[in-house]
Amino acid sequence: VLQLTKFDYRLANNIDEELQKLRCRANFHALRFTKPIQELGQKLVLRMREMAIRFIAVHLRFEPDMLAFSGCYFGGGDKERYELAEIRKRWETLPDLDADGERSRGKCPLTPHEVGLMLRALGFANDTYIYVASGEIYGGEETLRPLRDLFPNFYTKEKLANEELKPFLPFSSRLAAIDYIVCDESDVFVTNNNGNMARILAGRRRYMGHKRTIRPNAKRLSSLFMERDKKDWDTFARKVKAVQRGYMGEPDEMRPGRGEFHEYPYSCICKKNDDPESEQVRGNQGLKNSSKEEEPVLGAKGDE
């Protein structure tokens, strides 16, 4: 009845509602990882749960190829400009981009330090446990250190699995699948780009019984980070919370997509609003009403 492609997190608006629901069921119920991947992913989730009742997962997406493709500049001087320019040569059709212009348009991923500042400003205390999903980080440990300083309870698949990870190391897609499982099970998932993995995770986490997914409003956050040294912390945190409204993964969030596609269509997620027996709709409405008030972010200190 339906043919799925690897990009079918996008759901066309103009197909029959029952087929739309079937498409969601195929995407989110039928597809499975192989047993070795699933077992190791669940082991890592259990190890995080043994240390903390709640944890957040951050998909950093700060690998060299991602940064090169973005055409952005991250403060590494001539060395960074040369290295990323060399990587960009892999793609013959990439245009020359103005790095400052790309950042002002929100096209650049946040640095790990900026991700950490955003999370602290949103209310996550430094005793929060975080799982960082990523491949090779550009700049290595030096790039990650500011995020570790902000969140000392910092874990990766390499730190949690050690010897068990060795059979997967030659296969980047399998490593990404392990990260996917842990991110899916986290209490809060934080994306750092709008790529395929982030989108399908956000859709799955809503479809399987709403769990929060935070997307940085990179366009508006960029100016705040540029002026960080000119603002006291309370002012900075208040402005971060303001620009992140609408990007915090509320249950009723729906964004128009391009052309005939929508992100997160209601027919996939919920029963109709006029159905009095719909527990999911009633639960979502309660979350919607409570989100209108200034409240702690799920997982932040003091949130019960």
C-alpha cells in the first residue's frame, strides 16, 4: 500500500488520513534495529538510569564534515579556516558562503560550549546527567571541555560501553544507531541541527507518547551568544528562555513544511480533538495549558 524511503519522516498532507496513520505505524512500529545494536543501546540506557532517574541526550553534530559543509566559522583562526576549506573540496558544487551571514541566518550549529550555555540558561543545573551523541568532534577534548565544565556528569557511548563497543567501531552507521536508541529513551532530547536523525527522533518521541525535544533557535540565539560578555547571567538566561519559546517540543507543536509536506501532522499523532474518549488529546491539552506559564523545563532542578 505504501512505499517508504529513508526520508519518510516527511508526511505528505494530501493522502487519506487512514493511510497517513498506516504510514506512521510502518515508520515507528515495523522498523527495527538488529539484535546486537538494540541490546547494546538498551544496556547504555540502563547504565544511564542506574546513575540518574532522569537524563538528557544531546546530539552535538559537531563533526568536521558537518562544520565544513555548513560554511560557518567557529573561532579557530587560520588553522580552522584551512582545514574546513580542504574538507569542503569534497563537494564540487558547494558555493562560497559568508560565515557571518550564515550564522545570522541560523544556519550554523551551536558549539558545544553554546549548547551548554543554552541548557544552563533554560534551567538545567550542573548536576544534570547528559549523554552526548556524536561522532568525531572537531577539536577533540579541547572543544568539549567547556561543555564538560558546565555539566560534569557527562557520558558518551565510548565511556559507557568501552570493550563492548569494539565490534561496532568500523561502522559509523551502527555507532549512530546506538546513539539513536539512547537519545530516543532520554527524558529530554536536544538537537543541534535539523538533519535526518534529529527529525525522525523528534517525530518518534512525539508519536510514541510525547517526550520533549528541544531545538535551538539558532537564528536568534546567535546574536545573544555574540553579546554574552555584555550581559549579566540573569539577563542572558531570561533572553534565552524568550527566544526558545516555540522550540521546546510542546505536544501541540506543528510546523508547516515545504510544499506538500508538514512536520508532525496531527493525523499521525492524535485522535480527533472532538473525541471525548481520547486520553492522549486530554493529556496533551493539559500540557499545553501548563506550558503557557513560566515553568521549569522537564528535567531541570526543582521540576517534579
